[in-house]
Amino acid sequence: MSWSHNFRYDINRIVEAALLNRVPRLYTFLTSSARYWAYYHLRMVHEPEFRTLRQYTHLKSPLVLDIGANRGQSILSIMRTFPTARIISFEPNLLNTDALCRVADHFPGRVSVERVALSDIDGEAQLFWPVYNGQPLSTLASFNITAAGSWLADNMPWFDPEKLKVEHVSVVTKRLDSLNLRPDIIKIDVEGSESRVIRGGLGTIEACRPIIMAESLDSDALDALRLFKYRAVESRTGMSRARIVVSDFIVVRS
């Protein structure tokens, strides 16, 4: 990673931390869905990994599973990369689904939203997210209560633990294998639960051999995928809205 990239990230992190500490409502406005629509209309993607996907498929209208859809930013980047894609977005967090559905509504018949979490069990789980200085940070939601607040503590300049609380809600979880889908691409960004999604979808992955893009995968998940002749390609690219993207795994067909 270049010194200029590190410098831009450090400046971005300092500015975001200052806004969140001093002017939290301005922070929320500047990091809203409008930012991602601006990228889309400028023919950009919000993370460069989405452009990379075109290196691994010649499909013009892939079925893409957007797991951890958040506010819809991945929908816009997928549509910018594959303009005729079909997308199923999975997002259990009610703080995100209104904005997510507004994005989906711009692509009628091509994007659908499922208000469930994909995991390795069919049932329910507690979803946690940090609230810092009165602002809910839904992009950092996690099934792990420690992980929900630890990113801020570890990465945010001037972090004040007195300003942090963690809220939670019970959400429905399903296994990918229970949905009878045949995806061409699977994107997973679920704040540390990516490997659970993989374990709940190994049958689908074996049958369909999709391209998989995930933020992080533990060794067990990678070993399971290697049994299906997958290989991991490490992508070192730019910044996401909430944090630096240091080493996304793009797992592709051998």
C-alpha cells in the first residue's frame, strides 16, 4: 500500500472522527446514501473490488447475492459494474432497510430485498450495533457484541468510551442452502460473520461454483472452499466508508 494511500486514509479517518465527536449530525449527513448515488452517477464504484469482478466472469447478467446489503451501496456498485445484473440483497438491520429499499426501487424487477440475515443456522440471533455520541453506526452491526464496538475503540482517533453504547435487536437467520438459489456471484460483508455465511451455503457453492467476494474468511472457511478447487486472491485497494479495506478476499473459480 503506497504512502499516498496511507496519507489519504489517515486524513479521512481524522476528519470522520472529528465530525463524529464534534458535529455528529453533519457526519451522518456526509456519510448518507447520497454519497453512493453520487458515485453511481459519476460512473464510479464505492470500492474498487467491484470492478475487479469483471476479470473473473464473462456473464453480462449475473445473479448476485448481496449479503450484508447495508444501505444499498453495493447494489449501485454492482449495477455500475454489471448494468443488467439481477440482485438479491439480504439485510436484517431495520436501521438500513428503508434506505436499502429506496435504492432497490430504482431497479424494478432486477433487485429484491430480503430482511433476513444469512448464517449457518435457521433460527434467530442477536444483532448488535454501536451508537457513538448519539449516532447509530449501522454499518458496523455485528452478531458479536464485542466486535460491534471494538472497531471504533481500535481505529478512531480521540475515541471516548463514555460516548459509546451498543444496542441490539433479534433478527431472523437463514442458511443460504435453504433458499434454493443458483448465484453467479456472492458478495459478503457482515462484519466478521462471513465464515458463518460460507458454512451455511457450502451446498449451494459446490453446486453453482459462484465467484465469492468476502471481507474476511477464517482458515476453516478457506479450507472448505479449497476442497471445491477455489483459490483466494487478495485485493489491496482503497477505502470504504467506515474503514480501510486492507485485504478483501476475492475467492474465484480455479
